[in-house]
Amino acid sequence: MSTRFTNLHCKEVICLCDGRRLGFVCDANIDLCDGKLQAIIVPGRCRHFGVFGPRDDYVIPWHCIKRVGPDIILVDIKPEECRVPRGKPLFPL
């Protein structure tokens, strides 16, 4: 599958295993050596009406993306498996 990040930005991400809406793509993790997209990042929902800021982010590896449509992205991964605490490095060096 070949696409540009601008085609993925701001699309809604839906989990195929339970139909849950994870949120909208806001960022990506790109391998600078070969220029390939490794994962998309979806921010977690805000806690307590947005007062305390967002929860953990969802970092979804590229191989878990099954379909990119005109307005949604379907992923095949359990949300618990791709949750990363905010502020923690996504991929340690």
C-alpha cells in the first residue's frame, strides 16, 4: 500500500476487532533512513471534559492498517495493545 501522510492526516481511525472509534490521525512515526511510515499516532480522548488533558496515545503500526478509505482508516489491532503513555518514547533508540 502506498500513500502520502497528507492523505492520512485528520482521518478517523476505526478498530475492526470491536468497531471502536479510536480518534483522528494527528501524527506519524517515520523511519528517516528509508523514508517509510512506521506507525500512525492517534491522540487519546480527553479526561473529565478536557480539563486534565488527553490520555495515552494510540500508536498503530503500519502493518496493522487494513484499509484506507476516503474518510476513515480501518485497523486490525486491539486498542489495549497499541496504547502508549503520553510522554513516553514511542520507539527507544
